[in-house]
Amino acid sequence: MPIACTFVHRDQFLKGVREVFSLFITNDTVERFLSCILIIRNSKTLLTGGYGSGKNTFVEIAARTFFGTDLAIVRCHQELTTLDILWNVNIQRTLDGKIGAIMPRPLISASFKYLNEIQRLNTQCQNALLGILTDRVASFSDATEQIPDYVCILDRNPHDIGTVGIVKALLDRIDFHLDLPYLGMEDTTKLLRIKFGGKQKEDLRELATPVLDTHRMDEIWRDVEKVSVPLEVVMKLSMISILLRKCIKVDKSITSAKFRLQCEGCPYSGEVCNKLEMPLGHRWTDSTIKLAKACAWRDGKNEVDFSDILWSLPRTIPHRLDLKRNLFLKFANETEWVEQELMENIEAKLSLWDEALSLFSKAIEGEQEASASLAKLREKCLAVRELHTWASSRETDVAKLPE
């Protein structure tokens, strides 16, 4: 039996959320997302927005509210080296052979990490971040540091000129992404009234006050991880992954960059796989479940439902996509494609998937009629085809299904 959540510090957390978003004005969807990423252990979130969209303001208000002073900030530019962001080297101590010549900088030790304008950071530093953010270990010379649990937020301006960009290996390891829009008239009015009306503070970061701390946030992280994910939800998420990964003609993950797949004549040419230059790997599914768990916990639920998964997809998939260029004649960015085309495609398949999963559970028990009915559905959807292949496998065993 799964261990039930205790919802430890949830009331205090929600109080902190209200305080943060009384200063950082945004819409309900953005508020929900930005509050959820804070309660996911070792989460990495990329915020994309233009100048003055409030990225920096949100990060510093949220950090002070939930982590106090346990914050590391790196203002990125091309001239920074790995020593500038990760290690402090005392030259004199090094020459004298003394202990403590190499000490970790705050980016290694802090529980809230913020990399401002990450696209300006050179490739060498970005590659060094991979070890920090994924392996959670940092090494230099004979110094090695274990990275404590953390929340990391990176941001970028999509219109910044003359920058390096984000290397793909790092981008794929970023869990979540949000396009932060500019405020409309109503929210702009609210913001101006806060700054120059009642609060009389142009820099709203100065108004943030601590509500929780790193120790209590760690207790929240542990509790969020107790949220359970039913098998049916996992199965449907796996079916979505097939839509974004599977090709019946060739394994696209190992093709040459010069290879050009011809989709004409494929019975599944209408599927979303036809819109991708490259298939998506596995990391986005892990990120999706983590975000869905945080959403459920925030809402006071012990268990994820599929609506939590659907809500999470536009935050875990877009930054990892490599879409065909002609799609950008219709869609402004990858997020828009996910929200409109991909989500519409998934929602149109849900009744078919419910039927297929019902038949699958009977087929693996050996019911021939269910297996035959599932076979008839396989041509309707690439994911159902894969489900039928699984059910038909001689190795299929009920005992092999996860609990």
C-alpha cells in the first residue's frame, strides 16, 4: 500500500504562495505552475520571457519567501569560467599547500539556484552544469562536493542577440519550461497600484518576507513524493510517449542527421510523429509525473489523476521538441503547437484508449475474444498498435505489469 501524504506545511506553503503572487502579478495558470515547481525536489525550470517580463522578480521573491537567504544567483555572460560560477580558488593557499585552497561557490551549496540569462553562458560552463544538476556532484582538482537537494530556475530572453544559446544536452535535462507573457491592461494596472499606490516600493523584491525555510521545504518535497500514480495513468502517459517516439518504418533515434524519412504511404502518417524531426526520449515522462504529483499535492490529493498529466504536458514537452520548420508558419512556438495540435490529438483518442486498455487487461489474461477486438483497433492509433503488440507477445505476463 502506498504511504499516504501528510500534507505537512501545506497551509504555510499556500500562505507563501498567496504572498508571492500578491507581489508578482500573473494569471492563474502561471501561478499554479510556478508554485508547483517549488515543491519538486531537484527540479530544473526554464523561464522564457522578454525584457521586463518579471522573471528575475519572481525568482527572488519566491526564493526569499520559501528558502530565506539560501539562494545562489549567477548573472550569466560569455566571459564567465567554471571557476567563476563553481569554485573559489585561493592562490596563496594553493601555493602554500594549505587545506581550504579550493572552496565551493554558492551555486554548489545553495538549495535555491538561479541562473539568469542562461543562453549567455559559454558552452564549457553549460556542460559543467550537467554534473551539478543531474549527477549532483562537483569536482575540481582534488576537491569534490556533493550537491544538496535543490530547486533550480534558469531564465532566458528569446530575443537576446549575440548569445550562445542552450546546449541540447542541458536543455533535455531541464524538467519544465514556461513562456512568461507580458501583462495585459488589467494586470498592469494592478502592478502599478502595488508599486506606486499602497506599497510605495518600485522594487517589489524588498517586500518579500520568509514564510518557510529550506528544512521545511525539504519535508514538503518528501511528502510530495508520496503522491501515488495509478497504473491506468502510467499506461496512458506511456501511450502518449509512443505518439512522440515510435515510427513503424525506422528507429528515428539512431538515424543519421542526413536521413530523410518518407511518410507517404504509412498508415499512421496522420499521427503527430509526422510533425517531429526527431523523436522525444524518456526524460519528459519523468518530469511530467513529478509535476503532476506536485499539482495533486497542491490541490490536497493523495493520488494523481490523468487530468494532472494533461495539464503538465505543455510544461514538460515544448522545450525538448524538434519540430519540422513548416509548422512555424502556423504556430508561434513549440508551446503553442503542444497546446493546440498535440493536446487536441490526445483528447480525441481518449475514448479509444479507454476501450483499448480495457481489452488489453483481458487479453493479457488470455481472453482470445479481447485480443481479437484489440487487433481490430490497432490500425486506428499508433499507440494502440503498440499496446496490441505488447499483448500479443509471448513474454507478456500479468506479473510483469507494475503495481
